[in-house]
Amino acid sequence: MKPETWAPHVTVAAIIERDGRFLVVEEQTPAGLRLNQPAGHLEAGETLVEAVVRETLEETAHPFTPSALVGVYMTHFARADSDGTTYLRFTFCGTVSAPENRALDPDIVRTWWMSADELRACPERHRTPLVMRCIDDYLAGRRFPLDFVHTHSVGPPR
């Protein structure tokens, strides 16, 4: 029997600030309604930048233009029935343009613009502790150029 290969779940998130408020999504999760940045999983064949642009559009209907990488975060969630799940999150900041007329992902209930203080006041509603950590890093001025994340394309196997 071949042993199971461990691999973290790679996710992306977008921090969008406008007039001191941040675009967040309220989403249905197994733990109930939670707040999060527009975020989701990297899909096969995508770059990290392509993934964050796609996820932001799918969850908010806003086209997203990333300007910088805020940080890379790892978190582990323990599960009683397994070794748990590890997430590796790449968080970008940038701007959005006017929303398109399109449906949001099925788990998204609505989008909100919230201040950092409003978010800080309800940590029990955050999807993960990374929600506030990423905002705090953004507010502290953490920025890395987009070319900090390099995608090396490899052709088909020979």
C-alpha cells in the first residue's frame, strides 16, 4: 500500500482597502456564517496572481488588480478524525473596479466594507485568525513586489 502524501492546501486572499474600509465576504462555512477576505484555493495550471484575481471576482463580482504581496502565512487546523489540515496562504493587496453583474460563489452570502476596528471587534466571526493578521500586516505597510512570487513553467513530461 502506497503511503499517503502530505501536502498543504495552497490558498490566496485579497486585501482591498477603500476609504479606510476593507472589502470582506460573509460566507457560509461548516462553523456557520464567517467573515473573510475574498479568498480561495489555487487551481491546477494557475499562477498565484491569476488565482487571487479569479477568486476575488468569483466571491465579490469585483475585478481585482493586485499591486503587491502582503505576506505568506501558514496555519494548521487540528481535526479529531485525522492529522488535520495545513493551509499555506498568499495574501495580496490591490484595487478593485466596479462590480460586474454576476452571481457570487454559492457560499458567499454578501460582501461588506468594514473598518479595521469593526473587524477587530468581532474575531469570533472571522473564518480564521489570519483575517486580522493579514489586515494588521497590510496596515503596518508590509508589501513585497509581485515579482517576489515567481512561477516557473515546466512543459509536459517527456
